[in-house]
Amino acid sequence: MPSTVPTANDTTTLDPAPHAPPSMPGRRPERLRKRADFTEVMRKGRRARHPLLQLVALSTASDVSRVGYSVSKQVGGAVVRNRVKRRLRAIVRGLDWVSGFDLVIVPRPGADSVSYGELQSIVMQNARKLRLLDDVTA
């Protein structure tokens, strides 16, 4: 009697593209990882400030944009800092960024207490000041 449960070797029931890329409005920025890169952006970059968030951007010769997050302990404990970073990463993924910039996002104390929508509007406002968003979303 044949089994009706699919096995690992049965390719007829497997999805051909199990890891399809998510659809996003624009190019997804890469991560800024090295300390030297963070330091260079913080020293030489242009700034857009808000009481709850600061964006620092530095133009590069690259064809991609990279984003880093610097969340100090003044924002809160580890759980709070990670929540703020998760929100910011989600916001950054949803925006259409101009290529060729390194960007550091620095949330300030109180950034954890605002809603996602407010945080998104602050990021967009600061990104527009620095002309970092493509015209489609700006």
C-alpha cells in the first residue's frame, strides 16, 4: 500500500522557490559593520537632528548604501535598545534610499516611548533633510 505522506526525497510536493525575496519599495541598504566606518561617518558626515533621533550621512563612491545603528545605554536596557533597533531596521527596509551613502542612525533617550508611526515620520523627516530618499517616497 503506497504511503500518502510526502517524504524528503519526494520533490513533487516541495515548493520550487521556498525563499523568495520579500518585495520592498527600493534597494535594501547593507549593514555598516566596522568600527572604523562608524567613526568616519560620525566624524565627517552631515547631520540631521531631532530630539529623539539623529541621522549622520556620509557620501561614498559605492553604488550601495550602508546603514548602522548606535543605540546607547541612555535609551534603556538591552531589551529596550534591541526593540528600538528592530523598529528602526523595519523602517529603513521600508524606505527607498539613494545609493552611495553610509548612514548612522542614533536614537536618543525617549525614542523607545514613541509609536512606530512617529518614529517612522522622524526618520523620514531627517532623511529628507539630508536628501537621502529617492523622489518616489520623498
